Amino acid sequence: MPYHFWKSPEKVAGTPIGDDERYFLENIELSKLPFVVNYKSLLPNMTKLRSSTYFFKDDNTGEIEYMLTVSINVDQMLHVRTLIDHFINGNTLEKSKQQKGINHTPKLNFSLPTIIDNIIAEGEKRYSTTVARMTMKEKQSLIREMFARGVFLIKGAVVEVSVKLGNSEATVYRYLKELENKEKRQ
């Protein structure tokens, strides 16, 4: 009869095998496999485990001679999963008791000037200068970035950008036309 060689508070070398191992030996289909992975098991104190067992077999008979089982305590992982679920979804049990019928997700409000200011601030950081001291190429780079982020899909964006960059609306429109033509060619 196989014996455990794993030392734990419950099992020491030489003690009889447990229920999982006995099940593997008695189940003809499972005993034909080289291993069984990621199955659920429990310690006597009801600690939840994920286990994998590798079977060492006799080369001639194919019968299991030894088993190596690696088990991982997943109780803490289950607790972390509960915390993550609570963080993402809120406490669903408490919510259902207190807020029946309330299903509100706040929306973020970003104004067009704020979005443009953020892109300009990124450019000022990248070029180590203020927008007033930027070259035309640097300003075109900012317009290209705003174009890529969809700023010009918003009504009034050209006027706002021209004011913030210190260019005329015609200059901004001209550069946008060049960007659109480049995009069509690609």
C-alpha cells in the first residue's frame, strides 16, 4: 500500500494515503493517466486547496508505484477575489438591501478647453518650452496629436485650438486639410 512522504501537521512519512490518492488508485480511468491537475481538495480542517498529482508508474506493468501531489492553499486567494469583487462591484448584498432600483454610474465630464489644455501641457513638457515659444513644427505636432485623439470632432475645436496656440483659424484648417490628405493616401 502506498504511503505519504509529505510532512504536514496531518500527515507524516509512513502514514496511510488519503482519500484523494485512494480514489486515484481505485478509479481505473484516472489511474491510466500520467497526471491529474488543478483539482479541488480539502484538508481535514476544511482549508480549500488546488492540487495536482503526478503518477510514477512501473515501466513493465504500468501500475502506479508512487504519487507526487502538490497542493496550494487557495483560501487566501479566495479572500482576495472577494475583496476585488467588492472593490469593483461594491458590496452587492448591502447594495441590494439599501439601494433597490438605483443603478447610477457617474459620468466623467471633460470640457473641450480642458482636453486641449492637457494636450498642450504634454507638448510643453515634451518640447521643454511654452506654447508661445513653440516653432510651427512643434505646434503642428500638437495639432496632429489633437487630430489623432479626436479633438476636432467636437464643434468649436478649431476656434479653441487657434486661440490657445496663437494661430489663425485658417492656419489650423490648412494643417488639418494636410493631415486628412495624408490619411487618405495611406
